[in-house]
Amino acid sequence: MASSVLEATRAAHEDLERLERLAVRELQRDPANARDRLFQSHRVRHMLDLVVSTSDKLVEIYEDKDGARKDEISTHLTAPVQSDIFPKYYERLKEIRDYHRRNHSARFVSETDDYEELLKEEPAIEFTGEEAFGRYLDLHELYNEFINSKFGSLMEYSAYVGTFAQTEKIAHNLKATRPYKEYLEHILEYLMSFLYRTEPLQDIEKIFTKLESEFEEQWTNGEVPGWENKGTEKESVLQESAVDLDYYSTVEELVELGPEKLKEALTARGLKGGGTVQQRAERLFLLKHTPLEKLDRKHFAKGDDLKKEIALIEMKMKRLCEILDEVIVRTKENAEKKLTLTYEEMEAEREEEEVQADSESDDEDQQIYNPLKLPMGWDGKPIPYWLYKLHGLGQEFKCEICGNHSYWGRRAYERHFKEWRHQHGMRCLGIPNTKNFNEITSIKEATALWERIQAKQGQNKWRPDLEEEYEDKDGNIYNKKTYTDLQRQGLI
């Protein structure tokens, strides 16, 4: 109950302290798994949002636009006559009793219990099946938009995931268009949504505010990545279409330059180049007394504004891609992996991920004590230690071809030579993944063996210069090379 302004102020400060303590307590707790860690972040984010909203209410109270707080304080500070103290006390007591008489449930409600419930709630976070609860990006809609656009090109989805942030590969004449801007906005909107769902404690607004200030400075100096030549191009155009306004005192003198010359001078300064000759001259003459920076925006061409907006969105998108770099790499690896799997294998893997997600969603109290970090068996319990030692699961095998990936146990090591990661590594080296290369994990050894195999295959081939036979008029037999050499020398 907050029957007065001062009581509302006190209650708000109490709520802030309670929320801060709860947030600290929640962050000090060690999450049991990745899903629990995500829920923990969203709970803390919800508490921070409550802190912000409560602080806004406090700011309104302290601003005291209606003067209610000032009046109440002055009432309390006024030294009352001794006879007035008890009547005021009983008057306030009556107000409190009337309040509780009207609201029977109020006396049993504990705000502390309400806030404690924040630690128990499970936030509702929506992910698509492709996102696998925030493990991968789902860029299929953006991929279809890209390959069906004029600025896009046909490519595999896995290749698109690795290159969608490399906007510098797109030509400038295709960038300065509305469809390209809409495409960038869709990417930015999705990345912001994904980042909020997977990392709710990231302050995206703060990141963008800092980035926008850096962008303004870089744009002015022509140093925005991918748009560096903007400033130099503008300077060269200004030099080519130089019109020194100091030599002209009236608009009529500028009209004599002609429409084309006036248009070049206007466009070089980023102003509109359309209209009649008189309108162009008047527009250019404005610069004689007004600096370009202070000129009304209605005189500027819209093209430059569009390019600036697109360049800013590109910078924001690349900044989010830097934050989500690990997720992008995982998404690309997952897309490449799916290319090597059959439909049955993809279904089996999907079911395995669902089972794993269900097991991760168990409460912390249901977690099995497993200090040796033994692998789980079919029954969801750690396998016996003797079985762990028997299969050599404590033995680590590293494969350089797989990017120094570790495999635990001899069985997993032998199986990995037929799996997608090793196959992808061999394709990158340009070597066929045949039985000849089993047990070879070093790039140097694999390359050397492939060279020896190629050399051996070359020796078994039929070489006409050494094996094709020729006979001279005396019946002597020569190979092609020797016969050709003797013939050149005139000996045959």
C-alpha cells in the first residue's frame, strides 16, 4: 500500500534494493547446463527491466511536476501544536484500517514472495527448429532473398552463411538501391532478434550509439569500410566541374554557364541537379552566402542520404556478426555437415538433439553425481569406470586434418576417418579420402603420400616418347625420342 507520495517513494527504493539483491544472487548461482544458463540470463534481464521501470517512476516522483511531494513534505515539517498531534495520528491510522478493510487480501500478500517467484519462472523463448535453441542461425529466408535479387548470385547455403557479412564484394551501383537497403534491414532485424534471445544481457543500444558516433566521423573523412572512395570521388568531380562562385555576383551570370555545367556543379556538391536553368542557377547561388553544411536539406539529392543509411546499416550488421562470430562458424560447419548426411542420418541426429535437449532441461536437483565426468550410458547414468578404461575413453587422439579436433577412445578415432569433418578436411587438401589414408592424421604425411601415389601412377602409364618404337631403313629399332633426335641431326 502506498497511501502517500513519501510512502510510494520508500516502497520504490525498497523494490530497487530487493531486485538488485535478487539479480546478484541469481548471477552467483552456477547454471547446470546451457539451457539453464540462457534462462538465467533472461531472468536477470527481466529484473533489470523492472529496475529501469521502477527508476523511471522514482524520477517522476522527484521531478514533482504537480507539487504533491512538496506539499506533503511541508505538511510533515510544519511544527504542529501539541494538541494537534494525536488527532492527525488517529486520522492516518483510520485511513490505513479503511484501506485494509476494503482490500482483505492486501494484508496477506508479501511482495518479497512475488519477487522470489522471479527466480523460479522459466522464460518463454522461441527458437526455430533450425536454430536448435540458439546454437545455430536460421538464414534460409535471407538466403532465398539474396539469390533471387539483382545484387545477389547463386551459391550454396553453406557458402552464403560464410559470406553474407562480406558486403564489400557487391558492386557499388547495385548497393545504392532500395531493395538492397531492405535486404540489409532484414538481416539486421534478424541478428538483433537472435542476439536478444541468446544473449539478453548484451546492451545493443549502447553498442549502436557508440558505433553511430564513430560512423559519422568516418563518413565525413571518407573512411567507412567499403565506401572509402566516396570522398576522393567527390573531390575529383568537384575539380572537374569547378565553378568558383566568387567570380559571379548575380544569378543571371550563372545562368550563362548552361544547364549541363550547372548540373555538374550541383551534383558534385551533393545538391539536386534537376529543374530549369534558372532554378539550377538559384540553387547553386545559395552557396555563395550559405555554407554547404548549413544549407536546407530539401536542396540535397536523396542519393547520398540513401548511401549513408546503407553504409550505417552495413556497419551495424558487421558489428553484430563480430559478436556472433562463433555462432556463424558453427552454423557454417552444420550446413556443410548436412551436405554429407543422408536423410536417415539427419533424422537420427535430430532425434538425438531432442533427447539431449530434454535431458538438459531437468532441474539441478535431478543432476547425477559424476565427479569423473564419465560418458552417459543408454540408461542416462554414467558408465562403469572399468568400461571407461576398457574402451580407452581417457585416451585422446588429435587429427590435424580435422583442424586439431580431439577424439576420445580408439573406436571414435577409427570411426572419424569416414565422418564429415575428416572428409571436409581431405577435400580442402585436394586429396581423395580412400583407404590408403586411414590412420594418417598429419597434413604433411597425407600430402607426401598423395604425391608418392601420383608418381607411382605416372610410372605405370604408357609414355609414347619412351615406349613407341620406330625402325630405320637398316632395320634398327629406336624409341620415338631417340629416333626424332637422330632424324633432326640428319643421321637417319
